[in-house]
Amino acid sequence: MSSPTTAPDRIEELLSAVKNSFIAGSLVRLKLGGYSGAEPDLKGVEVKKITVKDGDKFSFTYRYKTRDIIKNFIQPEALALLRTGLREEFSSAQLATTGFDMTLERNGLKIRLKRIDVEGRQAPSTDHNRAKNRPLNGSDKPWLKALGIAGKDGAVRADGQDKYRQINKMVEIFAPLIQVLQAEQPLIIDMGAGKGYLDFALYDYLASIKRQVGIVGVEMREQLVADGNANAQASGFDGLSFQTGTILDFDASGADAVIALHACDTATDDAIFKGISAGASLIAVAPCCHKQIRRQMEAGQPAPKLMPMLRHGVFLERQAEMVTDTLRALLLELNGYRTKVFEFVSDAHTPKNNLIVAEKDGRVGRDREIVLGQIAELKTLFGIEQHYLEGLLGL
């Protein structure tokens, strides 16, 4: 049954259904379409329920033409965003629950809402914290002992619990990305590997599921390289090795995947550049520090309308982070990669991190002028002369 109306209570009826299904655990998904707002390339939004450490939240996936951005919101924030979006920006919404489907269509001030009952539909799992189902099978492993995470008895040490949970989380994120690489035995380069926590964990897990890979950890500190190679040999990980070198000087030719976790400031850009230059199918970086762009924003001339916000140091820092990583995503898109940017929270006592995942999809040359225009507009708005990665790429 459907009925047209000009009253906003149709939107409120849909929002009430979203809220009730969220509380009852019967929400399957919500999709918003027909976007006509100010954000370029935004195609739509998908919403689901997730359960994290601090409770249930709405997870919004903003689907752009060449990238996805995921943000999580508590219930009041999510409903407020949905209300504004449905009134001003989106012309359609599709709600799916375990008991019914609801479709909203807006044409100017006229709104049509339709509901259809369904049977036998299951709600998807909302468990976003998979610590109880960790990919690493057991802790009695030579490399865990060598890295100080497990004791001589093979049990995870009390002071190693945070790190153990953290590396399990990282394997959950990276392993699916590696598994879909087309190469029979993909080569993975970890730039700035440190002690190699991720490399050992990822190699261990992939070996357990019979996925052959080669992993090379690149690290400047010679002692860490020597220790890493000794631990890999003791663990029987023939395809894992460590090499001494800097990110920018390392020859990444033939790499199928280039990853870098918390490479400071422009070292992240060095890793992205090496991945692009190698033609890697996958580039994944978790940036750390954003000093280069912040300095330019401080010294440049951002748009006057931004000054009330940028005069506060804490807001300037956050904006520098967002602008830096947005430009990185755009520059990756310019070079033929589909990008996804999302926040992840490690189980260690660390703040939220952005993870930029870029997968090569053969779009080289397409929409080049559009992306270049977006980069130029963003730089002008924030008073930026040049992003470091632009210089590496010769732009």
C-alpha cells in the first residue's frame, strides 16, 4: 500500500522504523540514493548496525565514484544525519528488516512511502569486534616468543595481550585483501616493517590457509633486520625475509602489494609512490603524522571562511589530517586506483587510525581532468602549494 503526501511525517515514519529495527536487532540494511547535494561523485549511502566495544552504532558507507568512506555514529547522530539527508539531499531510501521492506521516494515536496511484509529473512551479524574468533590459531609459536608476545610456556604474556589483539585485528583487515590478488604467489612489500609484527602474523595466517606469498619487510635499522631474518628462519617461514633500506631507495619492482603502517608524515607518501611506480595491485597505508600539509596551511592563505576554524590548533591539526589523506586518495585515483578510506581502532591503547586501501582497477586516464580539478580546488581552499606526493609523481 502506498500514498503520496507533502507532509514530512512520512520521513519520520521511515526514521521511526529504522530506529525500532536498530533497537530490536532486526535491521538488515538501509540504502539512500538519488543524491543531489554538494559533494562531488557521491553516489549513495549504505547503512547497517554494528556492535563495537562501546556499544551498538550505525555504520555509514559513503559510496563515491572511485572510493568508499566508512563512518560510525551513535543513534542520535545517525538519525539526525538521515533526517537531513532525506529532506534535502537524497530522493530515495530502501529499508530492509527481518519482517518488512520499506521504500521512500521523494519528488520535490511530495513523498511516497511503501511497505511490504517479508518472511524468513535473517538479520546479518553485527559483531564488529572479532577478538574471540582470532585468525591466529594458537600462541605457542617461535615468532610470538621471539617478539616477546608469548612466554616460554607458549601462553600470551600479560604485557603482550594488547599487541596480540592488535596483530590479530590487522590480519583480519589485510588477509582478505591479499587473498584476492590474482598472482599465484604475490609479493608483498612492507615498508618500514619495524620488528615485523604484521609480517609474521600475516605470513603465519596465510600459510595456515595454504595461500603462498612472499613477504619482504623493509627496515632501516640493521639489528631489527637481522633479528627478523633469524626469527623467520627459526619459524620455518621460507617466504618471509627482511632487508635493510629506506622506503624511497628500496626497489619495489614486481611488488603485487605495498603496505605501510604508521610511516611518519611523508614516509607514507614514499610508500604510496613506490607502490604506484611498481604497478602494485594493492596499496594499503595507515598514515601517521601530517606535518607537511599542516605547515603549508599555517604558512599559506586558506579561504577566509575557514579561518574561524583553522585558528584553533586542534581543529587545524584535524583538518590537516583530513586534507592530507583526501589528497592522497585523489592522487591514487589519478593513477588508476579505486580507494577506500576508513577508520579502524586497534585493540591496543592507541587512537583511531585512518587506513587508505587502494586497489588497481585499470582506470588510468579516465576522468583525469576532473580529479586534477578536485585536487586544485582543495589546495586553493586550504592554502596549499603542493602535496609532497605530487612532487614524487612529477605533477
